[in-house]
Amino acid sequence: TCHMLLSSKARESRKGNMIIITGDIHGEWGKLNSLINKKKPDLLIVCGDFGYWPAMDAFGMISPAGTKMLWCDGNHSDHWALKRLIEAGNMEIVPNVFYMKRGSVYTLPDNRRVLFMGGANSTDKEVRKFGIDWFPEETIGWADMENLPEHRIDIVISHTCPNEFYNELVDRGDNDP
């Protein structure tokens, strides 16, 4: 798991708002809680593979304290359950923890606009089961692209890389861009 953390100088220059960006939590709530308790960020953003599997019913173990948490989907989530969340219009899965559907925009305290564009193609789908731990909705489709906002975006949070980078990453030997 990769973490991006604004330095303490950046924190001071941003009026005390510390932001951590991470990914691939995969439902490891103990590690997530430890990161939150140690760094005490104001905002934590998870770039996919958060671990949204409602059938496991383990979200009560998430303890965001005073940290607001935003996450987008990756390729390891229950995408049918995510669709039900969207249809219900309630993106807060536990207090202060929000699913950001594809095309959602969040405005940071300094007015930068963050676009969330989750989704990714599973490199391991041949060993996964349709509708249980693999869902065709995990990949970004044309409907997702057509619903993108038309206003200025400063930051994009995504679980997968743009196609332009894919070949370069594969050539370097990275098997999961």
C-alpha cells in the first residue's frame, strides 16, 4: 500500500488540514485505524480497493475519529452493493466514511476540486467468481466517461492508471498498473 502524506509544512500552509491519500486497504480496518490514530489527518482519501463487502458486515470496526474519509471503488469491491448505495442516495457507510461514486467531485478547503473516478480491470478475474468476488461493473465504461463533470478539476483520484501510462508500466515490469 502506498501512502501520500502532505508534510507538516504543507499542513501549516493549508491552515491545519492534513490529507493522506492511500489505496488498497482491502478491508484491513486495524491498519487503517492505526494510520488514522498515528497521523490524525483531517481527510483520508482511499484510491480504490477500500474493501466494500457488506455481506461481511465489518464496517463497525472502522474508527475514523475526527477524520473524514472518502473512498472510490477499485476492482476488489462488491459492485452490486455499490450500485444499491448509489440508488439509495446514501453514500455514508458509517459515520464520517463516504463512498465517492465515479464522477463525484469533492472541494478541498483550499477550493481545489477533486474528481473521483474509481474502477479497474481485474488482472486475476479468471480465479474469481462472477457476482461473488468479480463484477463486470468494476471497469470504467463509456457511461462513466459521459457523466464526468464539465467544470475545472484540479486533482483526479482513481484506482487505475490512464491508458497512456499502461504500456510504460508493463514495460517496466509492473504487473498491476
